[in-house]
Amino acid sequence: MAFKTSDAGGASNLAMQSPNGFSFGGGGVIMNIESCREFIELAQCLNFTEAAGNLNITQPALSKHMLALEKEFGIELLDRGKKGVQLTEGGRILFESAGVIVNEYDKTRNTLEQLKAKRPIHVVGHMEDSDIASLASMTAMIARENHHANIVFDRNIDDPFTLLSRESIDLFIGYTNPRHAEQEGLISRPFVSIQLLAIVENDHPLANRTSISWKDLQTQTLVKFMSDKTNPAWDQIEAACIDYGFEPKTRPVSAGNNVEFFSTPLRGNVLIWKKTQKQIGLLLETGKRTGIPIEEKDKNLVAYAVYHPRNEERLRDFFAAAEEAQTLLDRRKDRKSEQ
């Protein structure tokens, strides 16, 4: 039995040659593997309604697929008489080969999946970010020790969504907008969630508040830093404003590095950024600015783990390790707060 596969139209297809010398594919017919499974089921019970029920598809859909098969091969595979369905000579030849083909395909796919599972999980993202790096490094340690999974990290690279779609990488972690990932057919799940602060000068009307709501920012002008580092996070900040019913007023400022980012004069405007940023703490210690927590934690700044649906099973150990790592970090944080 010889066969090869192609991925035209996103479906797994087979080019086959049967042991009986009945050739299809390789310049002839390309058969979808699922159509092959459906034909086997129908050939075994010789009843469209029963076969459709076993396959969990509708009878019209099954009939349509079988007609498409016959059209591809240019030969009748089924004799649809008044006494029921019977296999033609061509149908019997296909049936003899189809079981072997499907079994070989499944065996080969399983072998390739096992090979894929053995290679390290390739993760790219904002690894220069301390919050992401802390959880990612502990996740890698737990994954290796408790789940026998190896993880390789790279810093953020251009166009990670394209690389995810091609499965050139397994996972991207960063401050992205999950709606963008969904539009690309990718899955995103929260990895790190950090409370946001509104940073203002001490003479600002909000400076005496112990906390504020997103709606309190409706009349304020927000400093919008423009850089590769801050743009993805700003997408989330802007989305939070819109979710609370207003389009944010902004003052765009170019910021290519942390020095520019944190030394820019506010001029009566409001800077929104994550509470855990080291430079934020240093900035507030100067005594000239105040950081006010934003109340609604459902709008925290979130670093998402983004991946292709086909990698769900492959990443299971990674996410299990990430949950264990987050629990350890939370316990550490609680112990520090008690001291």
C-alpha cells in the first residue's frame, strides 16, 4: 500500500494506490481522509441512515460526500437500488484498500504526534518584562521537574501570530489584545494579570483619591506612549475605556526606552501603567507624583498566552505547570504581606 498526504484546503487528503492495482491520487484523485472513514462505515452497514447516525452527521451530508467521491474517481462506488445500497466492483476494491489506508494514516499521524511531543516547547514573548519572566521561569522549572517537559524561551519576535499559525513556534506570551488573536483563529488565555495605577502629579485633582474607577478617567487626557513595548498594552487600556463607555482622550508621546517612558513630564495628564513596574516605584518615591489604584480588577493589564488550537494537547503540561507556579508565587506574596 502506497500513500501520500497533502493539506489542500486545510483538510488531510490521501493519494493512494491499492494492492489490487487500482490507482488514485498522484495526478489522479485526492481523497479526504474523513471521506474515506465515512465510506468504510457505509460499506459495512450498507444503510445511509444508520451510517450517518454512527458518524454523527446528517444523512444528506453523507450522501453528498459519497457523490463527491464518485465524481472524483469517475466511477460508481455504490449501487443505490430499491432493495438498498450495495457496493459496485469499484466500491469493493476501494473498501478493500480503505481500511488499510486509514489505519496506516492514523498510525503515521500518531507517530508524528509523539515525535512532536518530544521536542521542546518553543515559547516567544515579552521575556524582558519582569512579571512575565518570573512566572515563565518558574513554569519552566516545574514543567521540567514535575511534567518532564522541556521549554525553550526566546524574546519577542516580529509577527508572532503568523509563526503560531504556521506552527513555527508553540506559544506567544505578551500584552496583546485577545480579540486580535481570535481574528487570526488563535486561542488566548490569561497568563499574568497585574493591577493598573493611574499616575498623576501631586497637584492633580485626582491625587488625593485612594482609588479611582475607569469612569473617573473619562474627562482626563491619558499619556499614550508610542513604542513596540507599550503599544500592545495600550490596546488593552484603550479597550477598557471603550468597555466603560468612552473613547479615551490621549497625548501621544514617543518612548523608545524606559528612561523616556518614565521621565516624560505629565503636564496635568494621567499615565496608566502596571503597579508592579520597578520604575513606577522609583518614580513615586521622588514624592512628586502619586499612584492611584484602579478599582476594577476585571480590567487589569493582562499578558496572554496565545497558541494555535492544534497545540492544545501539546501545551497541556505547560499550562498545568503555570498554574502550579502561580500558586507558589501567590503564597510567596502572601508571606511577604504578612511580615
